[in-house]
Amino acid sequence: MADARQPDVIVIGGGPAGTTCATLLARHGRNVLLLERDEFPRHHIGESLMPHTYWTFQRLGVLDWLNNSDLVTKESVQFVNAEGRDSMPYFFTDRDPGAWSTTWQVPRDRFDQMMIDTARAAGAVVRQGAKVKRVLFEGERAVGVTAEFDGAEREVRCKVVVDATGLDGLLSSQLRIRHGDDKLKNAAIYSYYRGAQRDEGRNAGATLIISTPNRDGWFWSIPLPNDITSIGVVGPPSRLFTGRGGDLQKVLDEEIARTPGVARRLANAEQVDKVYACRDYSFRSKRIAGDGWALIGDAFGFLDPVYSSGVMLALKSGELAADMIHEAIDAGDTSAERLGRFGPPVAHAMQLLRKLVYAFYDPDFSFAKFMRAHPEHQDRLVRLLIGDVFNTDVGRIFDDMASWTDLPGPIAIENSEAAV
């Protein structure tokens, strides 16, 4: 097992991005120290997966755990309009019937525990309950961290620091390189229910995206094991929190009652957990890597929960970063230029999904009308929904969509700023 005092790489954060990166680096033969603030298992949102997570799961060797579990399988996504009318489901397996077209709905406490156990089994040294206070720099180069774990505060040096701290964004906040998206300032309020209505057959495991009246927000409905369903409303903080006295339960109850597509599904359901909330979570960092450091998963950027892209991007960025870090250490070159080579495909994938998110939030845009006018893009739309975004072809849909709705321009990744 790796020596925790002299790691090649320190990974901060034990979510899907951090554990993927740590697992693959350990399998490359690198000494890896993974520092996670929380003790697992712990609650986390982000329960619906995209089918293109399959390929990273295959490489990690966790498909047997997923296939042999009681997790709800997902092979479709369905939209419900503001009046409560259901669209036809988008069945991923209709496009391609392979095993990789079916995915899972995952309670994150169990899923994240499995992922961190996989990193540990690969040879990474895992420290839970470890609070990283700061990334250490010498000039512009990251050289380690200051952290509290095993009952003491210590400095640990390494060749590369990987920030996988999710929405906390430890390093991007330290370097002041994070910026938000003015058009995607949303919040979410959610809880869990037993006995919610589900479809039968192939659509039983679908993620539902349900519009609120006036399209001023939307709900997710994600079926989980033991007849539990994750239900959450997303909308501007000014609408969800203003004038309601800070009573999250009241807000969620009122939003459910006013939204036909949710109210009928919860008519005979029982709430079985407290209400949770998160706010203003759409952002991206200006840089993805620097001398001796890299950002992966939500620590680099988070779009929006609407298409369930967060875990897929976390897994893939962790995978790409691990391979690049291994090659960089082998070459004796952990510069920003070398480490940052995994960034362009990640940013490209995020940008494609960002365009799709912008279209969803345009109240004057209709995917149904667009697809009737452009049936030649049907396959590309489904490929976007399954997470097949690390290519150049699917983006051709936006050549035509640009005349139907305002799409965002590109955000450059900068690799020339000095570390502070």
C-alpha cells in the first residue's frame, strides 16, 4: 500500500470524480492519498446517472456491483409539461440495445461508499474525516496541502494536487478563479417519498422532468430502491425563497400542490425524510489545471441538474485527469500546459450540455416543435441525453437550434494566470 507521508498525488474529495481519479492512478502504480472531509456513508444529491457512465464503470471494474445490486435500472427519460401531460419516453435502448444503454438510479450514500471502497482496494490510501484547509504553493506550483486528519494538523507534500471537492471548490475558491452563470442561477428544494406513482415496464425507472405552471421552474422525480422516490423542485432563488419565511417544507408542499404532474404522482405517497436545499450552484472555473494541480468534477464546474450530467462529467474528468497525471509524472513534467491537456475535451462536453440546458430554460422554445422541424437530429438529441458528448458530431444539432433559441457562447479555459 502507498505511504501516506510521501504520496505522488493527493486527491481532495471522495466523491465520484475523486475516487475515479484515485483508483486509476493507484492502478497506474502511483502512490495516492485521498482525503475526504466526511465520514461515509453520507447523504448527497445527484442520484440519476447517464448511460455513458457505463464505460468508466467498466474500466473501474464496478459493473458487477451495479448489475447485482437492487438499484433501479434506468433506460429512459420523460418530460411532463406544465399542464401535467406526459411526453413519450425517450428510450435509450431504442437507439442502441446494448448493455451500455441502460444505467442506474443510485442512492448516493451506498454508491459513494462503493466508489471509495474501490479506490481503497486499488491501493489508494484513504483518510476520511480529513479536513484540508489549504493547498500549499511554492511560487505558482502546488506542492501539497495543509490538512487535519488522524488527530493532527500536518503538511503533506506531493507532485500533483487534485481538487475533487465538488461544489465547495476548495482550490478554485483559494485561487479566485470561479465564476457563475448569470442565466443559470437556480436553487433546489427536495425530499424523499414512499409510494409515489411509477409507470410500469420499461419506463418504471425513468427520470421524470416535470414543468411547473408558467414554466417558472421544474421538478425531478427519480425512482430509488425500496419504493422511495427523490422529488425536488428547481427554480430561481428569488421565487422559491422570497416571502415564504424560510420554511422549506412549506415551499416544497406548495410547489407540489401547484404542479399537476407531481401532485398526482404523490397523491398516495408518504414523505419519509426531511427537506434539503441547495442554492446557486451553476458555475465554472477559469482554469482546469496549473503547475502541479488539477480540478475535476464539480470542483471544475457544475451546470444544472436538469439532464443529470454531473456524475457522468465527474467520472469522465476523473478518468481523463488520472491518465494525464500519470503520463505527466512519467515525463517529469507536471506543468500547467501538460496537466491541462485533459481540459479541452471536458470543457467541450460541458459546453454541449450547457447549450442543451439553455434551450430547456427558454420558455419560448419547444423541443417537440424543433424535432418535428428537424427530425434528422433525433439521434443527436438522444445521444446528448445519454451523455455521448465527448465527440464532435452531436454538436451539429445546435447549428439549427441556434435559430430557434439563444445559445451560450464558449467559455475559454485559461492556463496563464499566476497562482495566489
